[in-house]
Amino acid sequence: MKHYLSLQDIDSLDNWVEEARDLKEDPRKHKNLGSDKTIGLLFFNNSLRTRLSTQKAAMNLGLEVIVMNFGSEGWALEYADGTVMDQGTSEHIKEAAQVISQYCDIVAIRAFAGLQDKEEDEAERVLNGFKKYASVPIVNMESSVGHPLQALADAITLAEQNTKARPKVVLSWAPHPKALPHAVANSFIEMMHLQDADFVITHPEGYELNPEITKGTTIEHDQKKACEDADFIYVKNWSSYSDYGKVLSQDKNWTMTPEKVGNAKFMHCLPVRRNIVVADAVLDGDQSLVIEQANNRTYAAQIVLKKILEQ
């Protein structure tokens, strides 16, 4: 049974990107593939692009779609084995996953990091709990440590926009008033490791990501230096990994500006805080790819669902 939990579930990124771009030419040409099948989209956290693009992708393939906002509509789930459930949780993942599997042919899940306990977040208890107890394929719509649908959409966008044999791509931290997860940055880095590119990560000291994910990647603490001669600049905030979940700095000098972008294409997964993460002039300028990235979320989800339905 094929799942899509991380980029490691892609057998050939180049082939998937090529197929996804082909889907854009005629999104409904495989509409019979999902006939008489149902996908359940379970949201433990808020969503705009992920919900709508995954639902649109499913509809393009002929799937029926059930959406449930688990945080407000479902019972609080217990994940640990052997727990005496005399506190806040009402239902165990063992039953919930098996029951949902009876209603759905595919289950897609969105569950963010809590950013309180690194070990608990990295255990991916929601995603792995459904993987363990469900009897249908599971799709990761963003988990504690990864967002492989976004990374696949980013790969499609890069393929469409790149004109060089080996482009320079920069992932830059930016300030944000809230503590944000590492998932988007982690999956973008994993995706870039599958590309032939000059890849650089830039962030203030103290914002190093998981070294197991960034190993082998150039890290530059001078943002302006890192952005020199870049072809693509991807901007994203994340909280501290070593001082887990903490906001160590809100240095506005790291806001992305036209001067830093230069001639590069600008990328961001959205939503974005204007004039905190990035200046209006960049976001609204001709070099911004954020709307194209959002559009490609549909075709990233659609190629994933297509692969699952074809197995």
C-alpha cells in the first residue's frame, strides 16, 4: 500500500514533476481514476491552500471528498498504548483510524507541530498513528516535521521557471511575531537535495534547523551575501530548533526587500505577513512566484493522488 508521507515516497522527483506539469494541460483527463472512491481530508489545524488544492485535485480525478475539521468537530484522540483514558481524550487512534478507513479509500491528514516537546513532535504521533492503524493509504498534508505537498509544488514551480543548468537557490529565514514550525523549510531542503543546484540556507545564528536535514548544505549567516547572484530566493520563518519552539529574534533587518532580491525570483508558501517577512514591493512585483506556487499545489496533490489510485 503506497502512502505519501514524505519526499522519500517519490521514486523519481523529475518524473513526478514532469507528470504534474502534463496534468496542468488537461486536469480532468484521469477523472475516471477515482470513480466510486472517496478521500477523507482530516484537518487538525487551519488551512486555505492545502484544503482547497487537495480537494480540487481529488475532484479532478473523480474522487468524492469528505472534509472534517478534527480540532473543532472530532473527539479528542488518544495516541499512547496502554493509557487509562480518564482525562481529556475521548477516543483512541486505534478505533478512529480503523473506522475512518471504512468510510474512505484514501485519508489525508494535516497536523502541525505543537512546538512544546521536540521528541513528541518528531514522533509524528498523528500521522504515524493513522499509518499504523488505518487500512488505506495516508497522505501528509503537513505534519510536525514535513510538508511534502508544498515541496512538490515548489519543485514544479522551479522546473517551470528555471532557465539555467545549475541555478542558485537560497532559502532565507525571515522575522515573524509567532513561533512557527520547521515543516516547510525541512521539506524544501529535502527537495533541494534532489536537485542539481547551488543551494544556500541563510538565517541568524541560533536558528539552525535539524542538522540531520541540513547536513551537506552551505549555511551563511550574512543574508545579503547569501542572496548575491541568486536565481531564486525562498523566504520562510521558523522557530529555533535547538531552543525548541522559541522565537530568539525578530530582527527586521532580515525582512526580504527588493535590494536583497536583486534579479532573483521570489518564492513563499503563503500565508505571509506583509512588511514583516517580505516587503510589499517584492510580493507585488513581477519577480514574485507566490501565486504560481499556490496554483501548483493542485497539481502536486493531484500527481500524488494519481500515483496512489494507480497502485
